[in-house]
Amino acid sequence: FRTQRFAVIDEDRIGENPLQPASPLTLDATIQHLPDETPTVDLSQTDEPGLSINLVVDAVDTSRARFGLDIALHHLDSSTLEAWSIDIEQDGVDVPWVTADGLRLLDEETDVGLNQVINGIPMDEISESLSEVLGNDIQLETPFFSQTNETGGLEFIHTPGSTCSETSPSRYCLAGPNSMGTTYPILISAYSNPAPIELSKTFERLLENSGMDVAQIDISAFTDEDLARMMSVLSVDLSHDVGWIAGSLPDILPDSDLQIRIDLPSWVRSTSGNPSNLILDVSEGDAIQQISVEGTRQFDWRHAICMNSTPCTDDSQDVICKSSQSTCVAATIDFSIESISIRELSSSAIVDFDLHFTIDLYRIDVDFGIEGVEISPMPSDLMRHVVSVGDRAEGGILNGTEFKRIDSPFPNDNHPIDLDISNEGLQDLADEMTNRIRLQMIELSKEESSEIELGTLGSVTPIIDLSDAPLALFVDRFESLQSPELSDRQPLRIGGSMSDAQVRISLNDDELGIRVAEQTAFGTFISTIRNSISPEISMDGIGPFSGAVNVLPLDEETELGTIRPVVIERIKLPKSIEVLVFESSMQRAFIEKSGEHTTLVYLTPVFDCEDAEEQPPCETKKDTVELSIMISWSLVLTEAVPYLIGISVILGLLIWRRRVKRIMKRRKKADALEKATMEWIDSV
């Protein structure tokens, strides 16, 4: 502590002539701390913060959020005093710093107004920096001295023997370890008026500065309502370096500790500490902090999904997914046979058909491999909503990230595919996939096929031509949810179709030709197996044609995990085919009647074998499906009519030709008779 110099002139002029001027006097006084047990305040080497700043964000109701700023002023150094325009120095007096007790001394013993401390606090800069940190506009009002309490305050009174070694109470301490110290700060507060905020913007700022790969994803389009829905399947538990928050504070502030407490709304809670708030504690000692939050309305996926049954249970006959399956995916195939034609002269059969198929996503349990982020099964409602949110972001949610480009699923295709999570992006993806599948079909048509056995037909080599197949993929347009409740009852569908298509199967020598195209191109595609057992001819038609097949549950390993879908097959038969038997050992085969048409509906078995640790693993149950059909005479007659017409035409031509020959013969005889008569007349 350096020596300070201060001059005081005190002159006693009692009894002197008041008309005489005062005699000049000069006094030099050196004021120095006397050595005793009370130490001199020295903050030149201290690491203690000058300010402790606490920001409370009351976001319980985000439509009327409030910000409260509490500042504990421990000490201010000379540079801060100058920056804040606080003038407490006198001529010849150097103030390198002032402590909380020092400010209380100035307020008690001098006429130095402490309102200049209030006026000097840079509230505009503080509001702007906190707005940048939280991603929301913060407008703090004029600060004021807070009410005094046991921790400090402008009117704080030291307790003798407790907070100060002096024997009498005082606002500032002159003895003991706390003399003129910083332990009991001056308390200052400032508040904002109620205003709406977006808590999603705060999470966006935390995500941007997390250093995680997922930070590349543009979530600026997400509102609080969107985030509330996302938190129903999300839980976050990560170590976050909050040092960037301290770097956001204005330079005009001294070294400060900062703590931000966010009082959370009802749809999210903290899983560390008090569930009702999230604490961001920024200090120079440790900037790494654990941030753990989860949604309060967690989606309950543990229920069965059925095709029609209400209520739906694991034991329902038409169950698609059981309550133990976290991923629920199904595939629907709707195959409508419009007509069947047989061309015996060309050894071919033609089937006119419409084919529609969809991949039905009810719920998906996928681990995206993001450290610290756990995703529970995501329902179809949320998937649709996320796609609709992507419409608000230019280029979709994944635009500009490494997740935007995905590898092609097709072999020998090294060109990546652009993926945009938006309605337009998914439609572009469907168009791109349609083109690539058509290219794969062309390549498949060029490849040589292996021989196959066709029962009594012997061995044949199929020649498959899919180059003209009228294939088109589609994705439904998804709209934003209006309700906060999520469901997986209505699946997200991605599908395709072959409309007005033909399949033509031709058998020439030992080659089986299969070609698919539009009906006008006389092309054809069919993928069926028919087992014929002793067909007979009766009054009802030709048949029966019968067969049986064993069906195992699907179990596919993919890059996204194990998928065990149920395939829903619907085959609409022409009215010329009558179904005699269609049964399933698991009761998963159904017959639907619509007018004169019959539709076969079959659901492949549900995978009913839980992962087992013991060896060998459990066995899956298989289903046995039996089918028997009868071909009616209407089909036979339809096919026979062209032949009958042909025969009739040929017979008509033969009869007409024979009649013409007779007429010509009679005409020749008449001409000969006429000639002979004319010759006789000439001779006479």
C-alpha cells in the first residue's frame, strides 16, 4: 500500500481583527497505514471477480417471459471506475480500487453520491450481450439498489464478532480479516417487462456452440411448439463448454462470474439438479458443464398396431406390430388383375394389372450415433411434422450439412443422392429414385438369368425385360400438426405404382420371356408361382388349381438396425376366377368381396422371437397358407370367341368360293349354248 498525501488547513482566528487577511499556512501530511493485525486491502493480485452476475429467465410462460438481473458488486478497479464514469477521487488522492465496504463508507461519511454507480452500469451493453447468448431480445430497465439481506447490500450492517472484529455495528468494517473487504457485496437489480420469447432459440445457440456434428443442422425453423414435440422422444445429456458465454460479455465489465438460470416451461425438465430449471454457470475455474434435459410428455410407444381391430392387442389376428416392437414398419402390396388373355398361337399369356405398393412407417427406433443425445422410438406423427417444418428452411433442414448427401442403395451406383428433409425435398428424392430404379431395370434386362424349374414344363431360362415398366414412386405431402399429442396409428407412407400395366409371359423352346410395359405396348410382368394339381373340367369351369406355401416372418438387418416388417398383400382377382379356399394356419388370410370381384388379403407373420442370450436362439413361428381357385367358363369362352369368329370367317369364305364356282360353271354352259345357237342360225 503506497503512501498517500492529503493537505488540510485549519486556522483559529478568534480574537483577531476580521478585517485582516488570513495568514497563509502550508501543511504537509503523510497518511500511511499503521502496522497492526488488520491487513491492508490489496487487490492487485486477486483472482476474485469484481462482479457476480445472476440472470434469471422466467420462461414458465414463454408468451410472458421476464428477465431478472441481479448484480453482486464486490469491487471495482480504477479502469472500470473510469469506464463507468464514476468519480470518487479527490486532488492528491489515488483510488486504485474500491470495495463494497469502501462504497458503503463513501455513502456513510462523504457526500459522494452512489447514484453515479447505478448510472454508470452499462445496461445497454449487458442487455445486448445477454440477448446474443440466449438468442432472444432482452431489454432490461434502469437498475436500482436491491434490498439488503444477510449476504450484503448498500445498507448492510456488520455484526460485531461475526462479520467484523469491531465491537460496535458499522456499515463498513475497519478491523479483522473482513476489514474494508469484498465479502458482503453491494446488491443491484434490474428487470425487464413481460415479453414473448422462443426458448427454442436459446437451445439453438447452445447447440451452435456445442461443437457437436448435429450442430450443422439448421433448427432455426423450429418453434417452441416444434421443440416441445421433439422433446417427447429426446433426452440430452452432454458436457458443454460454456466458456463462450463468458466471451460474449462486454469488455466494459470487470472480471465477472455469470450464472444463468432458466425457469423451464411445463414441456421440458432438467434431469440434473432441480427439474424445474436449467443452470448455466460460467466461471473462470471450470467452463465445462453437464447439461441434461428431457421432455415431460414422453411418447409411449408400448402398444400394439393392428390393421383394423379395435381394441388392438398382441393377440389380435390382424396385428401388424406387437407392443414389444419399438420399430413398427409394414409394407402394403395392392395387386389388381384387370384381365387375363391367353395367346396359344404365340405360346404366351397376357395379364392387364394395376400395382400399388407402400412402405408404412408407424414408429422408428433408430440410433443416430450422436453422443449425449438419446432418441426413443419416433412416431409417424412426429416424422410428418418434422418434414413440414423443413418447408420453412431454405433447402430443407439438412441444407449445408454433411448429412445432406447419402450413399446410393443400388449396387454399382457410386453417385450419392441429395436428401432434403422437406416436402419438396422428399418429392425430388422420389423422382430421383424412380429414375435410378428404371436404370437398374434396364441393367437387369441385360443380365443373363439362371435356369428355373416350372414343374411339368421342365427347365427354362427366363428372359426378363423391365425397361418399359410404367413405374412411379410417390411421397404424400405432409402438413404440420395442430395438436401437441403424438400418435403412431396413421403411418407415414412412401410408395409407388405401376398403373395400366401388362405382363406378358411367353414360352419359346427352353426360354421363358417376361416383359413389363404399359398396356398399349403389349408388355408384361408377373411374379407368381402356380401349383396345379389335377385340374378337372366341370359345369362351373376348369380346376381346381391348388397349392400351399410356408411363410416365415421377415427379419432384415439394415444400416439403421434390425427391421422386422409385416407385409400386407392385397390381390384383386378378375371375376372369371373363383376362390375356393384361402386359409392361413395363423388366421392371417382374409377374403373380401366387392361386387363380382374377389380380393385376397394376407398379412405375413409377426416376428415373435425376442432376442435371447442362450444358444441356440429361439425359433420363429411359420405360417402355412393354402389357396385353391377355379377358372370359370367365362374366361374360356372369352378366349374361344376369337377362334370361333376365325373359323366362321374361314367357313364363310369356303362356302362363298364354292358358290361362285357353281355360278361360273353355269355361266360357261349358257355361253356355250348361246354360241351353238348363233352358229346354227348363221348356218340356216
